[in-house]
Amino acid sequence: MDQQDLTQAKATAGRLPALRPPAGAATGLRRAGILYPFLILFIVLSVWSAPFFTKVNLLDILDQQASTLIIAAAGTLVLVAGGIDLSVGAVYALAGVTAAHLALFTSPGVAIVAGVAVGLGVGLVNGVIVTAFRINALIATLAMSFVVSGLASLVTGGNLVIDYSRPGFADLARTSFLTVNTSTWTMLAVVVALAVVLSRTTAGRYMYASGSNAEAARLSGVRVQLIKLTTFVISGGAAALGGVIDASRVLSAQASNGETTLTFTVLAGIVVGGTSILGGEGAMWRTVVGVLFIALIGNGFDLLGLNPLYEQIALGGILLIAVGLDAWSRLRQA
Amino acid sequence: MPQPAAKDTHVELVDISRSFGGVRALDEVSLTIGRGSIHALVGENGAGKSTLGKILAGVIAPDRGQLLIDGEPVTFHSPREAIVRGIVLIAQELSIAPALSVAENVFLGTEPRRAGFVARRALRRRYDELAAAAGFELSGDLPGRGLRTADQQKVEILRALCRNARLIVMDEPTAALSRPDADRLHQVIRRLAAGGTTVVLVSHFLREVAELADQVTILRDGRLVRTAPAADETEETMLNSMLGRSLGTTFPARRPVRPDAPVVLEARGLSAPGVHGVSLDVRAGEIVGLAGLVGSGRSELARALCRAQRVTAGTVTTASGPLAGRPPGGRRLAAVLPGPGPWAALRAGVAMIPESRKEQGLMLGRPIAENVSLASLARLSDLGLVRRRAERQAVTRALGQVGVRVPAQRPGGGAWARRHGRPGQQGRPLGLAAPVSTLSGGNQQKALFARILLRGPRVLVADEPTRGVDVGAKRAIYELLTSLAAEGLGVLLISSDAEEILGLAHRVLVMRAGRIAAEFRGEAMTEAAILGAAFGAADAGPERGA
């Protein structure tokens, strides 16, 4: 079976059309990627909207994006290693309601740890399904997202879990340290840690190798399936951490939190940043800039008082452009 | 033999040039192809023969130069336009729709129709006429699925004929064929030519060219060496012109294996999909050649030895102990849990240069440095953090050992990407950061060797290590293999090139149908012996049951 796939791949590789987009311009564009649009948007908003370039607003954006950035940082590992995780929205919700629910009658610490543990568990299941049973990650995690959403509804019984009686639970997100909320600090710590993992450690190298050419990686002694499984576990844990942080911030949680919108925003951020949906290419700074770019668009719509309906349309269009550019540059490279 | 009398000109190419990204694939090549002749294009990989064939068939357009058909200047913008002028290319990769019958495949897109429905009977009748005219005995009712390569080729030829092809360009038509099938295809080609169809044959097999062609055009580095009647050429003269130097210097001197050299790789009764009960030994410092036809189980054996493929029976033992035949923990569990894979083989000192460097060897989009260090990262890191300076130094050293000069510029800088790159300049790290795909084919292969060198195994299983590389790189790889063996590495060298095996190996194992069919050493190592054993022609013993 492998062999057949291989020969097929060879056949198509050999037959790639001689028509290729020109080199040079595209390479440079791709390397800098999202950076220019981001800076342009940033400057435009600064000039256009007085409240934009203020400490309050900028810190607010970071704080609001804390959970998205955490999840996207982990998602970058998954994508680089050649997988994809569509269950993050559901895991975010399940972890949020689990922690919020437990916070009602245990200590906040236990609730937080339990919430994250739930996410790690779902991530492990995702990873095992994808690696051991060789089920397409797209389908596996999409199916899991339904399972997990259902579990979240079971936990809440369909209601909003409210923790106003347990203000201690809010400390996770709302404690201020050096005028910056802990949720932002946590985000920074996670993003930096995962950036180091991806770019500086052997594990990170193995992720790139697995996503770039799994067979080559395997023959070079990389335990590709183990690496992929690890990225799913990290992704599950990160999604849960995001859910717990947000539940802690608003002292409440419900099963419909996150849903598909979060999954979309996370993926869009990663891909708009320039990390390849096909694996093997990408970087953490790209994800950070990509997520913030999308956040700026949202913030801009708010500040400029534009109809938020168009925001959704704009986001979808931007994602399509990003994926298209990725495919285009691959064609050129091949 | 029958040298056809002077034929009128069918196609004329005048001063054709074509470059790919700064590399001149064809440089002012002119030649004339006679109607109804078999015209062979020969040359090394990269000499430009395939490019020339593709220009003829409109697949790519020349940068400069003129193409004349029947004396009329033409410019093709697509293969379709070439087909209209009766020129069809049969590529190396065949395209047969598996779900359709042979006849349906032949008439694909040009089916006889009645009111929008395929007229089956008419299709059948026309197929029979066509096949009879071409002299093929191939039933039109056979399904496309499972058709042997030789028969697929017949389908392609018939397809060309039903489109009124008057010139067929065949790119390496016999590369994937067994000897008897190739002979049959030769008859077909002769019959086509006798019927007035012009055949342009792009081929690596000089014997085939000498036997089959009327005219031979020899290319070297994109330039025309000469066009001459095939009757005036021998394999030797063609080879010398292609290489531009005499043979004999091609293989480095073999060093004898020390008599007390230990066995570093031992397989006993090894079975895996496509491999049946193979036993073999490789000793330190020994190069064991593994010959056999494509599909004889050579690559499967290699993959089984390196644990890249499931092993169903038998054992593999290395110097550091048994590399267990079956993953421990029983079968059922092994199906779910990832059993020990190539990493276990590597840990035991068995490394592999895979058959296809693009599919199985390199991470094309990743930097050169990452590709080279991949198998040795554990050694080049502390607590999981890669020591980047140590890595850079180790990679530079390993690349130096295999003779790759790393380009010191960014990609997109022009011709350097395909050539060896310029030495000097301080930009070394930048060069190592360039994607490995910017290296030439030969240097990519050498980068794979650098990966192995850095890892430092005790056994190397090299599967077609010189496939698709130029002569210079080939020679360099031969020297590498020889010097690695001299340093005590055991090498199992798989190659389809009998000369390569004869020139490098201390002894030769020949595989056929998943088994070791014969072993030759010393004087008995001849091309005839290897081929005989591979085809099962020579004193083949009674077949054992599977």
C-alpha cells in the first residue's frame, strides 16, 4: 500500500508542469509573509483611531487574545508535525465547564488542574486515534470535537455554570502583576516555552521533520508517530488551559463556549501567519503575528464602528488568501 | 541491420536552446529526423535528451531556435498542438485508467459515439483493426487494472496511433521492462518504423540503441556531440562521447576485506512482504552487492533489514546484538502500538540510504543543516536543546567529507543553485540554512551520505545510491562507499547498474522473486552471470514453494 502511494507520488512529482510561478518575488514575500500586512494595519489603525494606540487598548487586545494565542501556539506544533486539531474549540469548552463546575465545591487549584488534565486526556485520545489507528487527523479530531462537546453539555446539564460565589477561581486570570493580568503572563510563558520547543529542541526538529517528510524522518530514526502524538497531547492541554483561563476571567462557563468559531480563529491565525497547513513549515512568531493580525481586524471593526457582519466575511477571505499563497509557493518550490 | 535508404526529412530542429533557472539544458542543438526512421537520443542524466523529446512533443517550448515539421516552421504551445501535427510523447510514467478496459483506454477521449453514448461494438471493431494493424496481440477486453508495464506501453502506443501519430517520442520505454518484454517492445518499434511512423527513442540503454536505432544523436551537457548512423556506432564509442573521457577510471580501487573481519550484519531466514527466507552476512569492511530486477525484492529486503518494513519471520543480528525479528509483545499489540522501527535499527548501527531521495530521504523544504543533522541530533544536543554551533560545525565537516561545497548565498541567486555553489565568502551559515532542494541532485544524494557519516553506523544499506546523479557525483559516491568500507563499515549495495556492482562489490548476491538466487565472488562475478541469475536463465534450481 505504501509502495503504491509512493509510486503514485513519484509519478505526479515527475509530471509537474513546467509552468511555475517565478522564483524570487514569491520567496521573499513568503518569508516576510504576514509581517507587512500586520505593520500596515497597525499603523493605519494608530493613525485612524485615537483610542487604538493606547496602553489600555493594546493590553486589552493581548488579554483578550491570551487563550487564542495559547491554543494557536500549540496548534502550530500540530500543524508543523503534519497534523491538524479541529477539536480545540470543544476541548476549550469542556475544560472551561469542568474547571468552573469543580470550582464550585473544591479549591480553585484542583479545579484548574482537573480542567487542564481533561484537555491532556482528550489530546492523548486524539493522538492515539491519529497515530495508532492511522485515521486522518482532520476527520478524527472533527469527530472528537462532537464527542467532547457532548461531554461538556453533560457536565453542565445545558446550563451556564456561574462561579460568582467563588471569586478565588478568578485569580488565575485576573491577578495583576506589573499592571499586566496573569492571563497575559501565562500566555507569554506558554508561547515562549513552545517557541523554544519548536525552534531549539530536538523534539522541535523532529516535528519539522515529521511534517516535512514523514518517511525520511522515520528512516532517520525519528519516532514520527510518537512525535505526532505528543503534539496532539500538547494541543489538548493548551486548549484546556485556554478554556480554564477564560472561565476564570469571567467566572462562568458554558458548553457552547468556543465551538467552531474558536477553532476557526486559531487555525486562521496560524495559517495567516504563514505556517503551512501541509506541515513541515512554520514558526511561532508567525502564529503570534497571525493571531494578532486577526485580532487587530476585529479591534479595528470595533473602534471604527464598522458593521461586524463584514468582519466574518473579511476573515474568511483572508484565510482563503493565506491558504492559496501557501499552495502557490509549494507549487513553485516543487 | 537493414539500413534504410535515404529518407525524406520529417522533422528538423535548428539551433534549439532551452534553459531552466540559469542552467542551459539545451544549447543550440540542431538535428534532422528522417521519416520512418528510429532516431535515438542518448546522453547522461542531464545531457538534455529528455528536454529535447519534450520540445518535440510541445510539452515545453524552446527559448530559441526553430522547429520544422515537413519543412514547415511550427511553434507548439501545448502537447495538444503537437498531437494535431501528429507528434505524440509517451512519457516514462504511463497513464492508464485502471477501471477502463484496454480498448476503452486506447480510445479515451476519441470514442466512437452514437447520440452521446459510446458505440461499444464500433469501439471494439476499431480496436481490433488498430491492434491488428500494429501487430499487437492484446485483448481489448482486459481491464486496465493490473496490466503489465509492457502491455500498458502497448496501450499508449495504440493510443498514439489512433490519434494518427506520425512521430512517437518514447522516453525510456524499456526502463521498467524485463528483458523479454523489452525485446517484444523492440519488435513493435521496428514494425512502427517499417510502417512509416517515425520513432524518437530517448534511452539510457546503449545496447538497445545500437540494436534498434537507425540514427543516433549523442548529447553532452546540453550540446550536440554528433548525429551518426547507428551502424557506425558501438556502445563504446557512444559512451566515450557521452562522457567526454575514457572509462576505466570510473571505479576506485577495491580494498580486500581482512580475513578476520567480524560479521556486522547477519540475516537468517528473513521473511517480509516480498522477501522469502533470505539469509546473508555482511562483514566489516565488505561491500556486498545486491543485484536483481526491479521487483525482485531488493528494496523490500533492504527495508526489512532496517526495520522499515514489518518482518514476518527470521532474525537480523548486528554486532551489538539481535535486532529481533518480530516486535516484542506479540502480534496483536504490535499492530496497534508502534513497534520498533528504523530508530531501533539505527541504534544498533544499521543505517540506510533509501531508494528515492525525494520521497524517503530528504525534507526538501528544510534547510541543508537540518537534513544532515537529523539522524544525529541526540548527540548534538544537551537536555533536548540543540547545540547549534556544534551542529553547524558537525554538518560543515560532514558535508566537507562528502565533497559538498555549500553555497554561500541566498536562494534565487541564479545558477549557483544547480551547480556546486561558490566557495569562500563568510556566509557559510546562511548557505547551510538554504533549503536542501536548492542543491543539485548529486549534492542532495551526497547530503544524505553526510547524514549517515555524521551518525556513524556500522552497517550501511544503500539502495540505488547513484540513481539520478551526474557522473561526477557518481564517482564521488563510489569513492565514499569504498573509503567507508575501508574504515570498517559493512556495506550492502543495491543497484540496478551491474557495472556499478561489479566495480565496487567484493561479492554479489542476486535476488529473484524474493529469494537470493545466486552468489558470485571473484572471477565468477560477471555481468552475464548476474543477469543470468536475475532472469532465472542460468542453472536455476527447482523453485521452492512459497
